[in-house]
Amino acid sequence: MNKVNEIKQKRLQMEKLTAIEVVDDSKREELKGFLYKHLPDTIEIIRGLKLAKELNAKVFTDDSWPDVKTVIYTYNEGEITIIYPFGTDNSKTAVILKSVIDSLLENAQQPMITGSEDVFQELKKLGMDQKFTVPTFRYVYTQDNTKINRPALPEGYTIDSIHSSDVEYVVSKWNLAKNSLKFKQLIRHFIAHHPNAAIYDTSTEPPRPVSWSLSSGLGIHFHLFTDEEHRRKGLAFMVITEMTQKILAKGITPAYHQGSLQSHQQYLSDNNALYCNFLLISLNIICIYFLSLYFVCFVSFTFRV
């Protein structure tokens, strides 16, 4: 009987949990100290706090200030709301995250949430049984230097930002966007509003993009791609180098998100993040070498839009 009462009591306590928006700049600054203790999971939130005003972001915590156990960061990329939750108690974080989603979004809207699998499993228990992607391996830039020298391009190539005439071609190459209008809109938004880089094949007229990468408002690399006939030439390495330099120039710490079919299948069978450095075999090997030198790797999951 005592056990049943304990469960009921806990359920009542969970139902009372609500998200508190942090609007005071000094309090947001205080949150950084808490978050730094819990790296790497909070890297996007820490970066986001720095960019909160620029991105018109919202920051939420639980009601136990200043000893908060949950921090949730939300901002919009175009019409898509992106959410980064972090907490030291997954069940409580899920309840607070759901309250944020319920208060921020209309019924027809679906956010893109990046966080740990454990939080997503707790969300499912609350009736939010959305599909989430297979693991994304996150490389976070860890160097002090803000200048990275890009190697010279092979003959027949030039590097530039993505031309407006090539936007739809770039969008068509992202697998997640093939069956999602919102993801297509997201890619277009990234290209229009944030740094990007593309290597063009100058042997054709007009030159066409053959390798590229985009970035979000938080300085996260997205959609690294190289046409198959142009691989094994180090182009992806050069694109990431160029993009990292552009993001550093904005005063932002770069991060890189990458997933591949092979890595996802292996992760699902092994469920071991320690394999991540060996799994990204779909990337050019020199690109992985660059990432291993300058970035540290973690694993996260994302709810699909």
C-alpha cells in the first residue's frame, strides 16, 4: 500500500511541474555555470544562450531556481521551432519539455527536438509517440585557434557560397528533405540566412556545385554532401575547413552533425557510442581525420518534423 501511495504522490508531483521562462539576462548568464558542469549534452544550449537575443530565443527551466535540474532552449529557424532540452532527471525533463511544447506550439505544428534517447523515451510515456531519427554523431570544435588554413583546391574546382540558382539542387540531395516539405523549407532557410560553402566544378558551363555544407543559427554544420564522381579528392575536408572558418569568424563555436546508413545500422546493433569514430566510413577519410583533430564526438537523437 505504501508503494502505491508513493507512486501516486510522485505522479501528482510530476503533474505540478511547469516550465518557467528565464527572461532576465543576468539569470541566463548564471545558467551557463550550471550547464558547463554537464557538458557535452548542453553544448548547443550554452552556445544558444550567447546568441539568445540574435535568434529571438526562449529559455525555460524548472521551478527550483537557482538549483535548476532542467534547462530547455528553443528558437525558430524559419517556420520550424528547434528545441534543445537538458536535465539531470529524464522523467521530469520530459514533463517540462511537454509543457513547453504545449504552450509554444499550435496542434498542427511539430518541433524538431535534439536530445538524449532517454528523454525521448519518457516523452513517449506522456503520449508524444513521434518518430525520431537514428543517431546523429555530433563533433564539437574544441580548439583555441580561430584560424584554420584550408588546403589548395585541386585543379578544375573553385569554392564559393551556394548560388541562388543551385538552391533547389542542393535541397534535393538531402535525404531527410525528400518526403518533408518542412525539411525542404529548413534547408532553404539555412542557405538564405546562415554561412554555407560549396565547391564548384569549373569544367562544366555553367560551373555546378559538387560538394557543400550548410549551417544553422547556432553554428552547426548540416548537410555535408559530395557528388559520388567527385569523392576521394578531399573536397569534403575543404568544405568543412571553409565552413568552420566562417563560423569561427562570427564568434561561434562550430559543431558538426553527421549520420550515415552504415553508422546508424551499426549503432542500433551495438548501441555503443565508443564506435562512432570508426563508423563514419561514408565520409572521405581525410574529412574524418580533420574532425578527429579539431572536434570531439558525441551522440544525440532528433525528433523528426
